[in-house]
Amino acid sequence: MNRLSRLVFSSVGSKYVMALTGLGLMIFVIAHMSGNLLIYFGKDALNAYAHGLMEHPVLLWSARTGLLAIFLIHLVFALRTWQENESARPIHYVHENTIQASWASRHMMLTGVVILLFVLYHLLHFTFGIFDPEHFKYVLEPKEGDVAGMVIAGFQQPLISASYILAQIFLGLHLWHGGSSWLQHLGWNGRGYDAVVNHVGAVVALSVVVGNCSIPLVILMGWIY
Ligand code: HEM
């Protein structure tokens, strides 16, 4: 192992990698939500945004490749950290000493696995059209390019909407802790910014949950059709 890989795989290095990849994923989630919220400006606004992305295939595929790489690195380092923590704590105490740790911070692995399953389901739904293939036709013939129509028809089904809303709660819990801990791992706490560091996760988590859940909810209520 050379010096760089020793540094990256050290416990401090792993925390930096988790923090930076977590930041990358958080930026993606906020950017993706902002794009999806264009549905409030009408179907054409969301479709124009989706078509805009498609019109720049080099940029789109570079972003997709980068996102996938960041996601996989985050996952591998999360598994390593979890494994290390487990082997450092062979005895599972009946009364765990978790006065300081929140539920979200103690269950990052669980919420992370649910997010992974959600992303796979979501890709099979809106990107590959395997779930709900009938409405995927909106992006093919005869209503070519109607991404907004596909989203609306998808969320008009209560079960699909409920599954998205449930997943956003797990995403919110993950962001609640992760959204603050990446700053702590980069050493931003204790420098007079503690109020910001401690609250940024909660603010990001609440914004993402409210923003993402609002879309299936307003569609279910028939306010967007
Ligand atoms: C209500 C919430 C959401 C809506 C309405 C939504 C909508 C969409 C749509 C329509 C697409 C396909 C875009 C296209 O092919 O033109 C898509 C792709 C995608 N979404 Fe979401 N999404 C939501 C939440 C999320 C969340 C929470 C995540 C991640 C945690 C996520 C991750 C992705 C990824 C990775 C892709 C593939 C991007 C690509 O192919 O370039 N989405 N989403």
C-alpha cells in the first residue's frame, strides 16, 4: 500500500472521504429536488428542464458517471467504517450508552440501505420504466418527452406515492445526521460556527423532505393533473 492509499484508508482519511462524498450526494439531492419542483411552474417547465439535460449528452453522462462513482465510494467507505465499528465493539450491551447520540446517528447504516433500495426502485420506475411501464410510454410514443406527464400519472397511484413519501423520511433521517457530520469531520466545529454546523443537517433534511414529499402529495390531492 502506498502512502496515499494508507492515508485514504486510515480512520481520519475515511472520515474525509465520507464527508466529501456525502457532500457531493447532498448537493445532487438538493439540485435534483430543485429541478423537480419546477413542476409547480407547469408541466412545460419540468419538461423543458428534462429536455435541456438530454440535449447535452456529454455533460449528462459525465455527471451520471461522477454521481455513480461518488455513490459507490460513499457506500464502500460506509461499509468499512461500519465493519470497523462493529469489530471494535464485540459485546452488544443491553443498555447501550447512547445518551448523546440521536436515533438518526445510530441508524445511518439502516437509513442508508433504505435509500439505496429506494434509488434502485426509483431508477427502475422513472429512468427505465420497469415499474409502471404503462405511464413510461409518456416519455416514449405517443407523448414523446412528457416527463411531467409520467411523474403525474405515477404519483396519481396512492401506493407509488406512499412508497416515495416513506423513502423521503429515511432520506431525511440520513441527511439530519449526515448533513451536519460531514462539516464536523472536516473540522468545522469548535471554530465559532457550531450553531451553523449543528443545524445545517436539520435544515437540509427538513427542506428535502418537505420539497420531495410535496410533489406526490399535491398530485394525489388533484392540485396538479
Ligand atoms: C418526489 C421526489 C422525486 C421525483 C419526482 C423524482 C423524479 C425523477 C425523474 C422524473 C427522473 C428521470 C429523469 C429523466 O429521465 O428525465 C429521476 C431520475 C433520478 N432520480 Fe429522482 N426524483 C425524486 C427523488 C429522488 C431522490 C430522493 C433521489 C436520491 C436519493 C433521486 C435520485 C435520482 C437519480 C439518481 C436519477 C437518475 C438520474 C439520471 O438518470 O441522470 N430522485 N428522478
